[in-house]
Amino acid sequence: MNRISEFVEKLFENVPESDQAAQIKEEITYNLAEKVADLMEEGKSEEDAVNKAIIEFGDIDEIIAELEVAKPNTKKRRALAKVNLGFSIWGAALLIILFIVVNVMYSPDVLWCIFPIFAVLWWPLAMFYFWYRRKAEDK
């Protein structure tokens, strides 16, 4: 029966983990085990029963379509990541300008605005990484 579990895991290797997918995996495993038990009662050896059950199982494409695990709209994902990147760049630029203005107005002798500017620059850098990763995934 270990072979049945391996077969089902291989079928679902490209399917994202979800409760629904786990439930269907469990159901398929149970049904295949029942089929093997029925075939063994008919006089087949365990190996022959497992092979026949796997062959008769067929294709998983219909099940995957039912799970609606098709790849999300890649153009929409990439556009959203690009909007997030643009928003973070504009937001960081405005914050940097604010820090510089406050620094110049209230303590022109001490250049303290460099430290928060470095902290704010992580925001667009993180969004750039997110956008770049989405772009690479969509290819």
C-alpha cells in the first residue's frame, strides 16, 4: 500500500497545499486501497492489484481543474507588484525629503537624517526584490 501513497503524492506534487487538496489526496488513497483490496479478493496478487488500480485510475487533470489550482493571472500579479514597487519608491522619497527638511530646519549643524534615510531605503529595496521575484516566477 506504500506504493499507492507514493503514487498519490507524485500526482499532487505540483498542486499547492490546501485543505481541499489534502482531503482529495486522502480520498484518492482510500479509494485506491479499496480497489486493491477488491482485486486481491478476486484472486490477484498484491502487486498485480496495485498495478491494475493505478492503471485504471486514469489522469488527474480533471481533479486539478476541479481544485481550481490553475496558475493565477500572472499579468495581474506582476502589475500589482509593480504598483507596490512604485508606491514604495514614492513613499520613501517623500520620507527622505521630510527627514532632510526637518534636519536642516531644526539642527543644521548635526547631520542625523542619514540614519533614518538608510532605514527607509529598505522599504523600496524589499519591494524591488518582491517585484523581481514575481517577474522571475512568471517567466
